[in-house]
Amino acid sequence: MKAFLTVIEYVGAIAFTITGTIVALRKKTDFVGALILALFTAFGGGFIRDLTLGINPPHLLFDKNYQLLALVCIIICFAVYHSAFSLKINQFITRHKHDFMLEFTDAIGLAFFCVFGVETAMGVNPDNKVLLIFCGVITGVGGGILRDVCVQEIPFIFTRHIYFVPALLGSILYSFTCTLKYRLVFMIITVVLIIGARVLAFIFRWNLPNVARHHEANAKKLESSKEKQQENN
């Protein structure tokens, strides 16, 4: 189980590293900016989680495994950033490619980190379900919030494609099933459900109710009806 959790952590961090680097490329930052955004995305949520759990200093600052993972993420960030130049940067960051890669890697990172956040909290206080759920959610979404704030955007979690809800429901599910007999099965189910919900939300453009979008839709309907009336006249 420990080896599987290590795999989960590495996959989640690598996925978020790619996500952070893609955002940096779209924002046209230099490599230092891309590196900072990649590391914030990959480790920001875990940093907040560790401080919440009273792990001081956080794992990243003293655990050699975390530092090795950070080194792997730096190498991946450099590889993605360098590839953008060799593939002609303007072609690489087309809107479609950016959205697809961002959503897919972000879904993977979110799912794996929600599970890992709950597991980390389990080692500190396994009976506090609220703490387990909070640590699962903040590990999954915290890094992305820090990344978006750094590039002066409204955090992704607040605006697009049902982001917070899968993280919350997945963390709740795993918090109440991680002590059961078939723990690994519930872990896989949680990961699949979170990734599935995010991918489906992206494909079908599912969003939570939004006042601004509601008014924009009404305005478009009103304009189209006016145009039809003018054509009929």
C-alpha cells in the first residue's frame, strides 16, 4: 500500500507540474516563472495541508523523497518548456491544445492528490472526518489556487467546469471508506469518479449556476430574437 501511495503522489505531482507549466506558457512567462508556477501547483496544496496538520516544517523542506520528487518535477517542467520552443511556441499553445492538456492533467492531479491528502491526514487524526475531508480537498485544489493568483486570474476552482464539487465528494467518499476492508478498491473508485466527473464536465461544458453567465445567455437570446423580428419586418 505504501508503494501505491508513493505512485499516487508522484503521478499527481507530475500532472500538476505539467498543468502549471502549460499555464506559464500561455501567460508567456520565462523559465523561472514557469518553474515557480509548476512547483506552486504541484506542492502548494500539500504545503497548506502539512501546516494544517501541524507538520512543521512541511515534508517538502525535510523529506528526501519529497525533494527527489521536486527535482523530477523541475526536470519535467524544463522538458515541457523546452518542447514549446522546439515545436514553435505559438502553435504549441493553441486554445484547443491548451484547454485539453490543462483539463486532462488537472483532473489527474486533482483525483490523486485528494486521495493522498486524506491518507496523510489519516496518519495524524484518523477519527476526525472533517479534517480528513478538508485535507483531501485542500491538497487537490490548493496548488491550483496559488497558481491562478500568481498569474492574476480568478482561481479555476471558482469559475469553470464543476471543479470543487468532485474534489469535495471524492474526499468525503474516501474519508468514510479508507478504513474499510477493501481500501485499495475504494481508493481506485474515488480516483476514477473524480477524473470522470472532471472530464465529462469539460466535454459537456457542465458548470454550476453563475449569475453573469445567466445574464449573458439571456442577453444573447434577446439579441437573436430582435434580429429575427427585424428580418421578418
